[in-house]
Amino acid sequence: MRVISGKARGKKLVSLEGLNTRPTLDRVKEALFNIIQFEIVDKNVLDLFAGSGAIGIEAISRGAKSATFCDNSIDAIKIIKTNIENTRSTEKATVIHKDYSLALKYLASNNNKFDIIYLDPPYKTDFANKAIEEIIKLNLLSKNGIIILETDDTKKEETIEKNGIEIFDKRKYGRAILIFIRKE
């Protein structure tokens, strides 16, 4: 796994061992950033369920103003911090070691707003729907902000659309599906 483009291009990223995480494949990450390439510069990014931090680090490398990384796993937090240091991104990075729901409440209590929120929860959970509901309820999206959900559930969009949001794009890359969401 590596940083694909920007100031940290080519830097290798450390990832977690084991079956509890599945890093976003480089081809999915590259496709994602090709889609949002004009939406990144000077934007605030939230990488929820961050794992290795690859998405937030890629955003910083491509010119994001800041990236906030949230994960509940202490092992993931250690990996994220290592990757941030190795890509010299510390001045633009904030790392939060909390459950996603507590992290969202914490961010809202500090009046944070995000232009891009990337969600990559464990596939076989309902964390995605709950996180999206909380993001909308806590008003964490900036005026024109977007949520990008990575999932493998082809029926996920049916349950998402009930949350007062609009799916405006969907892309499939092998098992991974990227769903692009904004407030209605």
C-alpha cells in the first residue's frame, strides 16, 4: 500500500495485520481520488473507521487543509500515527482514538465541519447507517460536503436513502462499492 499522488507520492504505508481490517485497495483509492480530485484542495477531511489512515493521508498529500482520523482500535491508532509521521503530515493531521459514535459527538461538540467524510466501517455491521444518521443529526457536513461510503453490500443504498440524504453517484470496483452521498 502506498500514497498514489501529491507531495507524499510513492511513500509506503504500513497496514494492520490480520482479518479485522481490510485496507482500501490502491485501485479503489486511485479511482476514488480521480473522482474527487477537484474537491480536495483546502478541504477538511474526516477518515472515520480510518484503519491505516490511507484515505486521509492521500487527501493531505493531494492538498487537503486537514484530515481527522478516527478509529477505535489502539493498534490502528499506532499505525495511523506511524503513517502520518512517515509521510510528514503531522501538521495537518488529528488522530482520535474513540468509538465512531463518541468520536462524532466529540467532533460536533468542538464545532467541526467536514467537506469530505469517508466511511469504511466493517462490512458486516450496521455502523454505516448509524454513522450517516449521526453525521446528519450532528450537522458535521459543511454546506456542500459529501459522505463517501465504502461497502460490499449492494442493497446498502436502499437503507441509506431513508436518512434525509441523496445518493448522487455509485461506483463498483470488484467487491468494493463506493457510494457518494450529500444532504437533500
